[in-house]
Amino acid sequence: MPITVQFAAGPKLWPEYQAPLAAAFAEAGLDIAMTPEADPATVDYVVFAPGGTITDFAPYTRCKAVLNLWAGVERVVGLAGLTQPLCRMVDPALTEGMVEYVVGNVLRHHLGLDQHIRHQDGVWRNNLVPPIARERPVTILGLGELGAACGQALARLNFPVTGWSRTPKEVPGLRCLAGPAGLEAALDGAQVVVLLLPLTAETENLLNAGRIARMARGGFVINPGRGPLIDDAALLAALDTGRLAHATLDVFRTEPLPPAHPFWGHPGVTVTPHIAADTRAPSASRVIAENIRRGEAGEPFLYRVDRARGY
Ligand code: NDP
Ligand code: OXD
């Protein structure tokens, strides 16, 4: 009998994923019947995304795993009836995209490119010579799949990179700090802070006024993690006083960011509309297929979320 997979990531993604998932299942040698709608009692695996079509997992009595298409799971972990193993997305193409977004924005701020882009006014400002990368300390909050990859890419460009995580890590080329005690040292004197933490009860409002004050004056914040990681009022105050030079923000407490929000149009803020790194259907489908293969073979799932931890 074929394995039943319900694609419950919403009707918009179904046309994008239907063929790549079918190809990945075939490549993995899996006999799968996949459908966007199914009798919950017959479903073996659910492919899911935040805002997807299932609001209560209790009737999914046979389901062996819920496979999320997103890396972040803060909108999934608490869903009603979710007792099945939950796996988040680790997609090599998503990681590539995030590395490009972070490196691109770090270089933009490091090189002061905005000053040239905004001032094409006939004035020859040859005093705007940036430092070199080795003189610009960067701190990455979150040293998981994405933080470590971004940190290593920046270290290859000679930025002195500090990474911070919950548990101690060793990432070649990076100064690694961990836990509450490591946070202050990670922020002290940082000229660029990149947030790549998951949103949990512990990380909400993590970058607050006191912690921003530890950064170098005139520093930059880049947040492709989650909006609530930053205390918005503290960030705006730091930008308004010049304590921080600029914040490039991809994620927000409310998305889409409401038109009247002070981030829009603020000279010290760049808003990008949650596009830092998308899950790509061909590579993500192979990750989903591998997890189903593992489930069927009785092997441990990849990227399983620890619900108590929240990520
Ligand atoms: P991972 O789970 O691989 O890494 C999370 C990192 O954060 C780990 O290093 C973890 O520490 C650390 N962390 C978690 N809680 C704490 C804490 N309380 N104190 C210190 N460190 C902590 O996640 P990813 O790297 O895959 O993704 C990170 C986030 O990026 C996602 O959760 C999502 O919110 C966001 N994202 C945004 C996208 C966008 O387009 N804007 C796209 C994809 C993801 P430890 O290693 O010790 O567990
Ligand atoms: C994700 C995201 O979590 O796109 O994958 O934010």
C-alpha cells in the first residue's frame, strides 16, 4: 500500500511543490500517494507550513511526522493536538540564500555603499574610505545551520566573527561564546550584529536597550531571524540618537509590516519583506523525501524539533 502524504502547506505552494516532491519521492524509491486533502486517520506524513491548512493535529492518529517547509517553527510548535514528531526545514539552498543576504548586507554597511548611492550629487567625497574587513568585528547571535554558515562566509572575507549560541559550539574560524554569560562579551564592541536566533520564550526581546548599548557606537543591526527578537522601541531610540547607524530588517512582529509602521521611511532602517532566504522546492523536496525514507526505515528523523526548547 502506498504511503499517504498530505501536503498541508497551503494551496499557493501546492503547484510549486507537487512535481519536485513527486520527483524526490521517486528518486528515494518511495511509493507515495500525495494529496492536499485527506482523511486525517489515513495520513502517514504531513508536509506543513505556518498558516497551512491543518489547525488541529489530534485526528492525525497514524501520522509518523509533521515535516515543516520553514526553518522557523514558532508558529507550529504550539498547534493544537501536535504530539507527532515535528521536523523543521534545513535546506541547503535556503542556507545559500541566507549567506548571500547576510554577506551582501554586511558588505553594504561595511563599505558604506548607501552614502554613495544616496549622494550622486556632483560632490567628490574621497574621504569616505572604509576600513578593511579585519577591522570590523561582526557578531552573529545564533550559531545553528544558518548562523554558522553566515559566520564562516564572513570569516573567509577576514571579518573577525564572534558567534553566540545556547550551548557551547566550536565553529572553525569563529570565536564561539555561549549562554547568558557569553552574550555580553559577544556584543561588546560589535560593529555589526546579525540575528539568526529562533523565536522562543527565551529569545524574545533579546536585543534590548542595554544590549544595544554594548555594541560599538554607530554600529549596524541586521535581522533576518524573527521580528520579536528585537525590542523595536529600543532599536528606534538607538537609531534616532545615532547610537546605531542603521538596521536592516527582514522580519517583523506583524507581517506584512503595516504601512504606518515607523520602520517604513525611517532613514536608519531598511525594510526587506521577509525574503532573506526562501525554502527552494527542488532541494527541500529531497530533504522531505529523506525524512520519510528514514521514518519508514525506523531511523531517527533529521532536524527534529525539541518542543520543550521551542526550536
Ligand atoms: P538552528 O536551530 O539551526 O539554530 C538556532 C541557533 O540559535 C542555535 O545556535 C541555538 O543554540 C541558538 N539559540 C536558540 N536559543 C538560544 C538562546 N536562548 N540563547 C542563545 N542561543 C540560542 O536554526 P537555523 O539556523 O536554521 O535558523 C535560525 C532562524 O532563522 C529560524 O528559527 C528562523 O527564525 C530564521 N529564518 C529566517 C528566514 C528568513 O527568510 N528571514 C529563513 C530561514 C530561517 P544551540 O546551537 O546551542 O542549540
Ligand atoms: C523560515 C522563514 O523560517 O522563511 O524558513 O522565515
